[in-house]
Amino acid sequence: MSRRQKRDLARIIVAAALLAAAWMAPVEGWLSLLMYLAPYVICGWDVLWGAMRNMAGGRLFDEKFLMTIATVGAFCLGEYREAVAVMVFYQIGEWFQSVAVGKSRRDIAKLMDIRPDSATVVRDGAEMTVSPDEVAVGETIIVRPGEKIPLDGIIIEGHTAVNAAALTGESLPRDVGPSERVVSGCVNLTSLIRVRTESEAGDSTVSRILELVENASEKKARTERFITRFSRYYTPLVVIVAVVLAVVPPIFYGEWGEWINRALVFLVVSCPCALVVSVPLSFFGGIGGASRQGVLIKGAGYLEALSKVKTCVFDKTGTLTKGTFTVTAIHPEQVSQAELLDIAAIAESHSSHPIAQSIVAAHEGHIDPARVKDVSEIAGRGVKANIDGRDIYVGNGKLMDEVKAKWHPCHHPGTIIHISQADEYLGHIVINDEVKPDAKQALARLKELGVEKTVMLTGDSRDVGALVAKEVGVDEYHAQLLPQDKVAMVEELLKEGKGLCFVGDGINDAPVLSRADVGVAMGALGSDAAIEASDVVLMDDSPMKLCRAIAVSRRTMRIVRQNIAFALAVKAVVLALGAFGMADMWLAVFADVGVLVLAILNAMRALRA
């Protein structure tokens, strides 16, 4: 507990003890009033002060106003015990709220620990310890074993294992070496490495993640907005009804004290704090719980939308498959195998596409950048480059048709990359991509969670698409799609009127991610494009993380609906009983504070998502 929470708890205990003493004391009259005033002031002075400040500022009809009117009115009617008890139990509810919010904030604070406080930078041959904010792009930093990597960058010296558990939720370390990228927030486990920085501290992966988590609560869900609007009209309405209840019936039937007491009971019961507190707390807890598992949900609205998803659309490469390709066959016609691979690797060396990177990796030799110029990507088809003064085309059959190269179909399973020099066909490369080991399990789990349709979209050939679709178990697939075709396909699926999420690797899928009801970027560790374009970010490349995200969202929404239904049902019953004189102040306390405490305890279950 925080110091303030301990102080508030001590105040509640003291007030409760004084209430018990006054209750048992054999005194009456002014002395009894003074004995009850002591615990009332100790426990409720901040509520009274807050109500007066709000009234002075023209802000009426909040819970502090209702508590003040109800308890002061009870004192005026001589119901001292009830007045103090209402305030004590109200403060107990507020204390539970503070503890629940504090726990969620501590969970978020653990995530904040991933931001290193310092960086060791090499300047003029000497090591200097500075704040990460002071390190410029392109400088060399040293990260020793056990230290967090302070900035995104490329390893220029050293081999080590890094632990990205704080970012991805998975504790399995990853081996990295020279020319490989590492991101801020990961922990260096085994050896000293030197890293050339690629971003400033404010633009690093860890800063973007923390900004997402910190700002998530600002993007309210539709349910939250409804509760806010509901309270805005509900509270003034019940105050008006309470005034009518206190004034109108006594005019005809007399017994002013009895009707005023009913009105005070009505006010205590009507306080909407159970809804106003528990609903945002549930969303806050769900987002915090998901972040601990490496799932970043950018706001309560996206969490609510994710809970309603009935159609999941997947990109293939890097999402359902590993995206780390292996060159399994090379079929040259005019050149040798080595020369064909060399041409393809040089042409693809400027591309970030996984297929291009796999060709470069298969080359395993030095690529001289001076040999290539005028590189241009042709969307959905491939790459054109001038290599050693020759116009080289590397891509699919459509690209070969455009340049009038006489290419030949290949019957090997996998992705086929054709290479031509102008219209002279040089040969083709066969590349295989392996399905992720948990992809099939994830698709089956989605069905268990209530997802009605799973769809795979790919730019690969129909044979490759059919092979992968059958292996992972999607309901339908669409192959040989250009980027704009994927958007059109998602548009068609959206017309079905069911919640749709699109899951992609975030590199080439930004248009589709932004068009879907929920855009989910998978394996987005260090990918700026993914973090910016998506609504939900899965920090590693496991499809099972999507299942966890949907499960968390649906669990959170169940908790929200439970709290709303429970609070409204209890209040409706007790309000009716209070209006007819069948509920006393003690039942009113339960209908207000008791419901609040129970709703908060239920909301805290979302923290364990």
C-alpha cells in the first residue's frame, strides 16, 4: 500500500472505532451528537470539503454532493449512527478503489522498468555514461551482460543472447550477432556487445511501447462513454426525484420526517459510483493484464472491438508462416547457379521484404553496393535494378509477362522467383517458407473462442496458398493478391457486418491494418510501421498471442457487463423499496457502498488477465 492508502485506512479504522464507542455509550442529547460528530468529521471531512468546492465551482450532482446531502440530512433527522455509518462505508469503498487502481498502476510500472536510465557511449575512444536522451543516431554504445539495451540499433561487434521477456511476455532468449538488429528494453544476457544506434531515445521501441500503454486509458470504449453520459443525466434526475419525494407526499399525507428520511435513503442508494468506478477500472485492468503478456492494446475502445471479432483475416508471410525462407532449388538457364543467386541477391539487397532478405541470406557472400543502381520496387510484382549496367528484373510471372520474358512454369512447391535481363529469361529460384509450429493450434483455439470465419490472404501462387491453408486449417484463402486486392477483399468481408480483425506483420500491411475493425500487428518488436498502423500490437510472432488477446478482451467485457447488470439491478430494487418506505439507511449503504466494493473486487479480476 502507498503512504496515502495507509493513512486513509488508519482514518477509517479510527472512525469505525469511535462509531462503535458512540454506539455503545449510554449517552443522549448533545453529548451523543458530539460523540458521533467526531468519527463523522475524521472520516468525511475530505468528502464535505470536496462537495463544497464543487458546489462553489458550479459542479453539482456528483457522489460527494449526494453523500454530503444524505449524511447531513440524516444528522438533522437525529439518525446519527446511520449518517456516520454511511460515510465510513463510503470511505471503505473509496479505499478499495484506490487499492485496485494502485495495483493496476504497479503492473504498468513494472513495464516502465524496461526503460534504461543510462547508456554507455563511445566518444573519442573513451567510454562515457550518459542519459539515453543524450545519445545521437549513429553513435556507438556498449551494452554489458545484465544491462538493458537503451536504444534501438545494429550490433557491430560481439555475439550474445538477449531476453525480450519484458516486451514480448516470452522468456526464451534469442542469439544475436554482428549486423543483427536489437531493440531497446531487451536485456543483454551473456557477452559485451557494441551497437550502432538507429534511433533517438524518444523514437525508440521502448518509448513507443510505454507511450501506448500510458495513453491507452484516454481512448474510451463505447461502454465507458455510455456510462459517462448515463451518470450525467442520471444523477440530476434522482436528486430531483428525491426532492419531490421529500416535499410532495407530506403536503398531502403529512409526516415530513418520514418522507425526508425516504428521500435521504433514495439519495444514498442512487449514487452511481459503482458504475463510474468499476467500468473504467475493468478496462484499465484488462489493458494492463494484456501488456504483461506482450499484447499492447491501444485503448479501451479497441479492447471492446476485439471482444466482438467474428472474422479473423491473416496475411500469410510472417504471420502464419515463419517468413524466414530457405532457397531449396535453383534452376538456371543462361547462367550458373551461383551467378543467378548473386544477381537476385544484389537486386533484392535494398528491399525489406522477407523473401528479399531470405535471398540475400542464401547468397552468404559480400554484396558490393556499387554494382547496383536505379533500384525500384514494382508493387505486387517484384524489383527492377540496374546491375553492372544491365537491366535486371526479379519477381513473379506477371513481371516476366510485362517485360516479355519467356519464362517457364515451375512445379516445385514454394514461392517462385523469376529473373530476367531485360526480356532475356535467366532462370528462377524456388523458395520455401515454413508454417509456424503453433499456427494450426492458434486457428483451432480461435474457433473455440467463438470466431466464426478464418481467412488467409497472400500474394503467393494458388498452389502455395492452398498448401499453407490446408496445413493451418483456415476456412478460406485467396492467393495471387496485390496490396490493393487485399484491401478490396477486406472491404468485401466487412460488408458481412461482423467484427473483423486483420492480422499482419506490419511491414506491407498498413492499408489493410487501418481498414479493418481491429488491426493487429504480429511480431512487431521494433517495427515502427506496425506500431503506428495497428490497433493491437503483438510483440512477438506467435499466432497464439492473438488468441490470448481475444480471450483477455472477452473476459474483460464479461466483467464489465456483470458489474453494470449487478449495480443497476440492486439499485433499481432498493430505490423502489426506499421510495415506498421499505428500505432503511443500512440497506441504502449496502446498495451504494456494498455494491461498489463488490463491483471493484470483480473488476480486479481483469488485472489477472
